[in-house]
Amino acid sequence: MAVKTEQVEKNLVKVVFEVSAEDFEAAIKKVYAKNASKYSVPGFRKGKVPRAVIEKYYTKAVFYDDAINLVLPEAYEAAVKEAELEPVARPELDVDEIKDGAPVVFTALVTTKPEVTLGEYKGIKIEKIEHTVTDEDVAKELETAQQRNARLVPVEDRAAANGDIAVIDFEGFADGVAFDGGKGEGYELELGSGSFIPGFEEQLVGKNAGEDVEVNVTFPTEYHAADLAGKDAMFKVKIHELKVKELPELDDDFASEVSEFETLDEYKKSVKERLEKDAANKTKTETENAVIEKVCENAEVDMPKAMVDAQIDSMVQDFAQRLQYQGMNLEMYMQYTGSTPESFKEGFREQAEKQCKTMLVLEAVCKAEKVDVTDEEVNDKIAEMAKMYNMELDKLNELISDAEKENIASDVKMSKTVDLLVNKAKIK
């Protein structure tokens, strides 16, 4: 393949490459075979129209777009590889005029990986980070387990108090008009939880089951619904029932019900061991982050905007997928938060810049220190994944592609680089 490159500006390269006339013709034939049934020409049955007739009726360009989409990805990848470039964002692509019997020439503006100037990265000084587990932490965890397994019993001999569950109907009004989202029936509200608008729950304390209560509140100035932010509102509330949590006793019976252990002492020991493991992981992660942050502060990188924009797009896509799991989409979320597509994406920029710089700096340290990874280390990581996914190792190995193995090797290499930085750091 004939590939020409031209440095347009820093980290931006113009790449000119071509697809042979023969390869493009083969792509057109594939597109015709796949899409012939979509075209109607008078005098011919659908799906039986000869290619030459379709091209004459719709013009020769009728198959060009699909043929370009067929040949371009592989051709671009080969051109970039031949030019020894490392793209960090989607290229701007253009195609020259297409002529019969001539190669198809493409032009790509490629944003390339920027150079990193490393500063001091060995012997980084940070304060010692250590998370420990106390008896109080264990007690809080046991209390949480009690709360999860509490049963609700009716309150019949007193008024509502903080900690009670009030079963209520409510409807909210602003300027005398009911507003969207301000109505609920049979809602179980824990008084004192702070889950409703400030001032709402307090006005139910001291009231009794069966009472109708008028609750007056003011929406926070930064409320998610812009039309209600800072406004006074009145809620009509009907208290149907009051309940209180009855906590189970912390004893051997409780331990055997909520865990695999027969005694409370065994259960407590397991809780402490789990908390200590979590604390050790938190200490390790925060120490690594502190070292990496210092190394990045000492490094200089002229970050291409296109690279950051690509990272933002990836983060937005991940965020959208998480919203789907919650039954929402981006449009609903932006409406809920009062943000625009532009302001929403811009909110990721600082984090995206940090992630891009961290990746580039770690790669530069990895290269400078000649960190490598062995097949054994990659296989160990895959075995670890198999255990985590509760899969047979042979089955997982069958499912993992060569590209995925390369990604795993890259992850292992980055982990070794971080370990190197932490081991060389001066932690006091």
C-alpha cells in the first residue's frame, strides 16, 4: 500500500493512502450481492435487477458509500501501522473522487499520541496512608446487619417520633397548583432520614396515625427541578400508619440466620476479617493514587484536545449504560438535572484530562524502566479472572481473543509499573 504522511501540526498528521481499484470493485460486488433486493427498477423483479441496470438507473455512486464502509477500516488500520503512528482519537476522513479503474485515495487527519516529558518519578515522597479496623467499626457493621434484618411493628400507643416509618399519602402544591412528581400514595417514609425536602419530616413528628397534616416547606435553591428551586410549597399529607423497627438480638441465633456461622463470636470474627481486607485494599489504592498523582504533577504533557474529547465520549457512553440499568436515559437525566448536552459533556472534561495524562505518564514510565510482562504473568491473570467469574480456565481461554489477551497484558504491565513506583516511593 502506498502511504504518504505530512506533519500538519504538533500531534496531527495527514495520512494519504489508497485502496486498489480491484479491491474496491470486489467491495462493490459484495455490496450489490447483499443489497440488490432493496432496489426497484421498472420491468425487473425486485432482487433480480442486474447491477449495471441499477447503476444506470440510480447512478454508479449508488454502491459507493457501503463499499467505502467495507474497505476503509482495514485500509486505515494498515496505513496507520505502515506509517508507525499511534492514534489517540477518531480520525477525520475524506475520500477523493472515485474513478473507474483507478485506486480510491483517502485522506485522514490523525491525532497522534503526544510526547511525555517525565519529571522526578523515583523516590516520590508521600505521607503514609493507613486504614485500620476498630471494635467500633465492627459494632457498626453488626448494627447495619441488625437494621437490614429488622422487622416493622405497628405503633399504636404514641405519636410519631424520629426513626419511625410513616406510611403516608401526599400531594404538593406551589402557588396553589399541584406540581408534577409531587404526589405519592402508600409511601413509607423513615422520619429523621433526611430523604425528603428539608423541614418535611420534622413536621410529621408528634403527629398520630389517621391525622391529616399540612406541611409547609421551601425547596432548596439548587433543587433538580428548576421550576421549583427556591419556591415555597405546601404538602397535604395523610398519615395512614406508623411503624417502628424492631431489631433482632445479637446472639448465636442471629449469627446463624444471617451468615454461614453458628455462633456470634465466629460471625464477629468474619466481619472483622472482611473489614480488615477492605481496609488493606483501600490503603493500597489510596497509596497508589497518591504516588501516581505526584508523578503526574512532575510530568509535562501537551494534551491534544481530540484525545480528551474521545475520552469524554467514552465516559459519556459508560454513564449512559449505567443509567439504562436504572431505567433512565441521558435525555431524562439531563432534563432532571437541568443540564444541556454541551454542559453535561463539559462536566467530564477535568476527569478526562486527568485520566488521559495518567495513562500517558504511566506508559512513559513503563517505557523508561523497560517494564515487560511474561506469558506466565498473563496466564496467571487469566486464571485469576476465571476464579472471579467462577468459570473453568480452559473455557475462558477459548473465549478470550488475541486482542483481549493483548489488553490483559497491557493491564498487567501497568500494574507492574505502578508497583515499581510505589516500591521506590519514600513513604513517611
